Amino acid sequence: MEKWCLTLICTFASIKFANKLEKLIFLIPENPLKYKSSIYFQNENVRDMTYKSYTIVYKVSFQKNTIEVLRVFNQNKPTN
């Protein structure tokens, strides 16, 4: 297989992954407490959503009526 073809396939897979992840993130406001409390924070309003091998950590603020994505990382490699 040509190198450019592999690059194109990888690029398509990355775009497809990013689009699906974005859709899931935009669904959070419909049920912000759907996902489990974060194992990285001791705050009931911080949640961990898992998609494939990635964790999306987000904070729900009912007072401000906001949801803030704090981090997106591979489950095995949290970043500081």
C-alpha cells in the first residue's frame, strides 16, 4: 500500500474519531451527571466520560449553568 494511502486512511480515522468525540461532548448538557464522579478530583461536580481509550474530564456548574471540559487524555496517560 502506498504511503500516501496509509496517511489518508489514518487522517480519515482521526477525523471520524474526533467527530464522534465532539458529538458525545455536546450531548453532556442533556444529562450532565450521567457519567461517574471523577477519580482525579474529589468534587461531585467533576465527571469522567470515557470514549474508547480516552477519558474526558469535565466540571458541571449548576450555579453558572456551565459545563467546562478540563482534560481529554488517553486513560493510561493522564497529563499534568
